Amino acid sequence: MAFTYDLTTDVGTVRLLVPDRVDAGHIFEDDEITAYLILEGDTRSAAACALETIAADQALTLKVMKLLDVQTDGARVADALLKRAVLLREQAAANIAGGPFDWAEMVVTDFNARERVYNEALRDS
């Protein structure tokens, strides 16, 4: 069972975002995080997937229990983790949308010029 926390690697970056930074009692093995990276394609989406997994585990195992003075609420914990996962997915989508790639439209005729103005208006709205 491997655990590494090196911020220069994608696995370390996912651990930073989850958070799963301490070896003692860590949640994910390096192989599991690598699988999330392969499935999702980038570190923020992989971290979101890891948080969704933790949320599902919390909801299934903790549920809502009260024993003497101690109370657990797995649903509330899962909800907080899922909100963080949604935020990470939005950040990942923004990084993809704001990346170095963009569309270039070539205007050759009058019809193309009108079509380009129409398409630009659709994108801006």
C-alpha cells in the first residue's frame, strides 16, 4: 500500500485538494488516486471524484446516529463534501474553457460575415 505526498506530482495535488495529506490514517492509496486521474483527466476533477467517493462512504457508514452525548450525521458530512466536489468541477470546467485553445472563424463572403456576427452574439448571450 503506497502513500506519497509530493506536491510536484498530480497524485500529491489531488491529495492537497481532497485533503488526504497525512500518512497515518490516509484515505486513498496512490493507485486509487492515479485511477481517478485516468478516469477524470485533470487534478481538480480527480479530486472532485475522490470527494464524491468519500461522501458516499460517509453517508453509507455514518448515517444519523446518537449515542449518549455523541451524535454523527453522515448526510450532512456528505453534503458538505459534495458541495466542495461541485466547486472543484466548476473550477476544472473554467480551466478547460479558459485554456489556450479557441475557435477562429474565417470570413470570406458577406454571408459568412453575417453568420459570424450572429454566432458571436449567441456566444456572448
